[in-house]
Amino acid sequence: MIKNNMQPNCIEIDKKIRIVKTDRSRWREAYKWYQNEKIMYYSEGVKGKTYDLQVIEKMYSYLSNIGELYFIEIYENENWISIGDVTLSSENFPIVIGDEKYWGLGIGKKVIEVLINRAREIKMESITIPEIYKYNDRSKALFVSLGFKKIDENEKSEKFKLIL
């Protein structure tokens, strides 16, 4: 667990990507991401179900209590636009690029690389990802490419860990 008062308000990933500390006042922005059935399938393992604002608020309350919750933002047309979320925690490392037009561009990898460095800076010993669904090959490949090792599995998912 990370003490939230240490969390930076903004971390620049590059000139066009940043992550910003978020709070309840901005959580509604995520509603559209969690209405996308592909997002729900790959991140939550469900089909035919989406999250309402109450579930999103519950999820973000939990994530902000166990680690550093950020929104991922892209600079476009002279504005910063929220496109996803990520949480740095020793017990989970969820990341969602909520707008499909930004999938496959390397944004998630850049964000995760910067947050792994942050984890080292704040002396985290390891990061565990308790569940990546077996069919989510892109997420598994991404985390493995950054040094995470599979440590367990069951019939539906795999567990990964990075020793820092």
C-alpha cells in the first residue's frame, strides 16, 4: 500500500501523455469507458454488462485506498483529454485505455514503465497483478515485456509479479 499524501498531482510521461491524480470530482469522466463491452470483457472479464456511476465510484474508492489512482491524459487540439485510468499499488496494477482509438499505440507501456520507476523510487518491493484473463494476450504480453513473471494461474486467469 502507498500513502496517498505522497502521490504527485501530475507525472509527465512525454510531451503528449501525462497521468494526473484524480478524485471523486472527476470520476464521472470514466463512465463512457466502462460502457464499452470490449473494455469490460478484457479488464473485468464480463460480457453483456457495463458499470454504472455507483460501481465506478466504489471501484475508484477502493483503488485510491490501496494505491495511487491516476487518469491517463493525452494532449490533443490544445487540450488535455482523459482516455483511461491506472493505479500503482503493490497488490494490483490495473490499467485501462478507455478510448479504443488509443489502443495499440504504446501509451499503456509508456505509462507502466514510468510507474514502475516510481515504484522503485518510493521503495516498493514488488508489484502483483492478481488476475489477467487468459484470453487477454495483449495485456499478458505487455506486462511480461516489462519484466513481470507469471507466478500462478487458474482455469480463467493468470497472476503476475514484478520484483523491484
